[in-house]
Amino acid sequence: MPSIVSADLTVTGDLVSAGEIQIDGRVEGDIKCASLIIGIAGAVTGEVSAQTVRMHGTVSGQVIAKSVFLASTARMVGDVTHESLAIEPGAFMEGHCRRMTEMPDLNLPTKGAAAEPNDPPRLASTGGASGSGASELGAADDKKPAPAKKTTAS
């Protein structure tokens, strides 16, 4: 089931999903997901990185995807880096198209998983005397003793 930005919603900020996102409203920020559908009334201003992009609305910015489809109602202003590109008659596209041979890793979160339990929380450094910045949170993990090796004499 896709995550939906409905027609009456404007999102300012980046979207990241391991699944599918459908944009029927406006997004002002970067989108990184497995699959992106931009509806006829949908508009994105920012960089899009996905495995597949189906565009029926407007994108202003760079698109990097394995498969890109521009419907006849699409309006694309920006560069497209793709492995497969299809443009229907009537679509507007202003920018460069570049074919890539291998899709870069998007580093998407795994579906249905929360943050990794081994990842230390990300905290802003306060610069105080205690020095309790994020870099110290994982320090205890680095100082675990190595397991003892069993050796037998023969």
C-alpha cells in the first residue's frame, strides 16, 4: 500500500520510504523511495531517487531512477538519469537525459523495520564540558573484549 500525499497537502522537507509513495499534492524537498507515482495534480520540487518513477504531474529537479515513465500530462524540468525511459506524446520535458548502466544504491530503510537497534541515537553535540555528543554513545561498543579462543595441546 503506498504512502499518499493527498491533493490538499503540501509537504516541505525530504521524504524517505522503502516502499511506494504517491504524490497528489505538493512536495518541496527531495524524495527517496522504491517506487514513486506523481498524480496529475501532483508537483515535486527537488531531487527524486527511486527504482521506478511514473510521472503524470510536475517535477522540477533531477530524477534518478532505474525506470522512468512520463505520461502525456507530465511536465518535467530537470535532468533525468535512467536505465529505461518512456515518454508519451504530449509530455513536456526540458533537460538532459542520461542513461546509466547500474542503479546506485539508494540506502533505503528496510520495509516495516524501525531504526536498527545497534545504531546509536543521533544527538546534536552541545559542546558542553560533559562532552556527551553522539560520538561517545557508541564508544562502549568499541571497547568490548574479544572472545577468548580455546586452544588444545596435542
